[in-house]
Amino acid sequence: MKKEFIVSSIDVAPDDAAYVVVTLTSTRDVDKGTSSPPSPFGSPKVMGFTNMNDMMKDLNKMLSGMGGMGMQPGMTHLKMEMHEYKEMGLSVGDKVFLELTRAESLGI
């Protein structure tokens, strides 16, 4: 399977390690104008709860990032080592392709 993306942001590692986080947006989403904000860490939002039942219902959504905390839906994030990033010479707005293939098993 081969998919086409646009590089929407490139961020340094949150822990200052030797890698970068490259955020990709599907070209279909860019064409439709449905892309989300470019930061993979989202904008900080506060979720309000009126009782414990509401909190427990929305806890899974909040932890998965769908509540505005964490990664934005509809975006693909790649963690790349610094030397890989420099070799590719990526910049925001570049068109890239991701190809996924399944490893062949040898009958084991």
C-alpha cells in the first residue's frame, strides 16, 4: 500500500533527544481543507466534568488525544532519527509517500 502525504510540521523531540517528530497530513485532507493544527502535541485544553460518571465516560477519549490533548486525529506522526531527517532534507510543504509492505513469512 502506498499513500501520499504533505509534511505539515517538523518538531524537535519533546525530551531534547536526537530525533524529530515529522507530522504528515493526507493530501485528501489538504484538498478538502480538513487538516488540523500542525502541532502533534495539540493545543492545551481543559475538559470539564460535572460528575464522576461523565469523567469516566470521557477518560478514554481524553487519554487517546481526541479531547484536544495529545496527537490530533487525521494526522500521521513519524519519529525520525536526526541523521535520517538530515539525509532526506525534508521541509514543511514537501509531498512524501509512505509505502507499507507486509514481511513475507518463510512457513514458520
